[in-house]
Amino acid sequence: MSKHPIGTTASTGQTCPESGVWKVQGTPSTTAPIAKGNIMPPYGGKAVTWMLVQYA
């Protein structure tokens, strides 16, 4: 079973496709550890796009 590549994106409300460190695209930004299967969270009360930047 192959991993999703670094740079994979997922939006708020979607299921996380890969455990690792995810970074919000845009400004302001933040990083968060999110586990595979969890729901991608909002940031700053808004729906955002997250990008995988590091594997867990």
C-alpha cells in the first residue's frame, strides 16, 4: 500500500488521506499533526485547504 505523496491536499471536512504534518495553504497559516481517517479541520473558523508537508 503506497503512501500519498508529500504535497497531497485535502480540504476541511474531507477524510485525511495520510497521517502526518499538514499545513494550511494561504495566510495566516499553521501546521497540525493529523491522523489518517480523521476529518480535516477548519482553521480560524473557516474552511481551508491543507497540504501534507511531512509523514508521521
